[in-house]
Amino acid sequence: MEDKNLVNSLVDQISKQIIESAKKQVSDDVKRQLAQIDLRKLVDDFVSVKLDSLIRLTTFPENSINHTAINFSGLVLNGDVLKGGIIENFGSTGIEDRASTVKLTIMDHASVFEGPIIAPSADIKGTLTVEGDLVLRGEIPSDSNGFKKIVEHSVKHVQANLNQELFQSYSDIIAKNIFENGIDLNKITQDGKEVITGNKLGYHITDTNIQRLGTVTDLQTKGEALLSGTLYTTSGRVGINTMDPSSTFVVWDEEVEMIVTKRKQDVGYIGTPRRQALVVGSNNKENIILDIDGSVQIEELLVGRTRMVSSNAVPNYEGQRGDIVWNEEPSVDSYIGWVCVNGSQWAGFGKIE
């Protein structure tokens, strides 16, 4: 009997221990499995699905949702869905509404403005009708068609209403005053530049046809100049009776051309460039004749105090002591020339043998 009780006691203890061990193992396994499951996410997903289904299928009563509970960020409304009503404090990229009352009414046939129109510029395609005063604070361009037509119409209107006798009377008065008193103008301008100021001619007057001048105290020209059809000047050259000077200074007298120019460095030249002789004289006498062959003719030469001439015979006139007469027809046993030794006494020199 005691043995049986002992066995039962052992069985009970073992059973309890097995049960406790099994419970502990099951509990640990459940905890381990639960630790691997995100219950919050499962609950959130379940609630979200249920709420989404509930919101989609539920009809909210009017005015049941406060606007503060709605997130309007990212909300885009198409203009086609906006109809009716008045939009206060309206504004857009190109429109700013500050009016407190209606200022613009747009209709099919017209647009009505209930106040002044202010714009930096206006381009009107068509007819502009003004019922009231037209006030211009600027200017009308003088080259515009409108300005030209206004001026043309005004001129024609004035001309049509002026009496010809009035014009004639004023013309007679002006003509009589000019005839009796002349015109006293101390200053004349052209395009804002002075043409005449006192006794001065404006410097911008560069092209004139003045045919007579008084005494010119200072005359400077640039370019060609022709005076009296005789004196011609151009850059670096002067011509008399020619407008095509071949040298620095050229004088033409009919067919004869005479020049003054530079022959070479430090050498001047006075002569004729053509086959023409040149005479140098004084007192209307031909003192020196420069011939085309290069020869020089001198009728009477004075060297120092010695006078030299030529003759075909012994001089028979009184001369000055030292005067020389060269023999124009030398021959054997004659002299090259004769020299005055005293008065009419001449002696031969240079015996030709």
C-alpha cells in the first residue's frame, strides 16, 4: 500500500513538472512567435482598410466636415468647374482686382468701363469716337498722317475764309515799307545756325556764288582755285593761263611756256621746257638770249669795269680804257680782238699766225 502511494506521488510530481515545463515551452514559443509579428502594423493596415472602405461607401451629411480638417495642399481645380458666384480679392499673374464695386462689364457687343482708363499706350484698330473734350498733354508727331491732315485742313480752311483784298493790302504795306526803309537785319539764321551776324558771314556757308568782293585781308583756300580765268592754284603748283601746270610755277603766253621749278637737290631752274628760246632783259632790251641749242647771246658784256662787245672791224669810236672788242671775222695775221688803251686809240691783241 505504501508502495502504491509512493508511485502515485511520484507520478503526480512528474506530471506537474512535465506540465510546467510544457507550459513554459509553449509560452516561450508564443512569445517568440509574437515578437516576430508587427501587431501595430497589422492593426494599422486592418484599420486603414476598414476606414477606406467605410469612407468610400459612406455619404457625409452637408456641412459635416470642417474645412480645417482638410489638407488642401496639392489641390488643383480646373477653371471649367468654377461657375457662378463672385470671387472677391481676385488675382492672377496678369490681373489684380482692387475694386470695391463693379468697374468693368464685358458683354457680347461691347466692354463697359465704369471709370477712367489709364494705360501707358493704346493701339486702336478702327474708329475712335470721343463724346466730350479731347485733352492732349503730349505732342502729335509732325510726320504722322493725322498731324499732316490737320495742318492741311487748317490751311485750306484759313485760305478759304481769307479775303484776297486783305492779303493785297498787307502785301502793299510790307512792300512800301521795304521800298522806303529797306530791310535792317542784324542776324539771319538757318536751321539754328547763323548765316549773317552783323558784318560776319556764317562759317558753315561753304558754297557761294559771290561775283564781287571788296578788299580781302585774309584769304585761305583749300583745293583748287581759279582767279580771273588766269591764275590757277592747286596743291603745290601755280599756273598762269593754264589749269594744268607741269611744274611748280608755270607761265603760258600763247604758245610759249616758261617754268620755275627745282632741277635737283639745292638747284633751281628758270627756263622753257620746250624748243623755245628764252630772253632775259631789262628796260625792254634783250640783254641775254638763251637759245634752244644751249648757246648764250650777249650783245654787250660788262665784267667788273671791263666792257666787252664784238665787231667785224677795228673800232673807230671812243671807248673807255680797258674796253674789249672781239673780232667777228678773225683770219691769219689778224687779231682776236682789240682793247681800248685811250679814247679812240685801240690796240690789237692775240695775233693769229
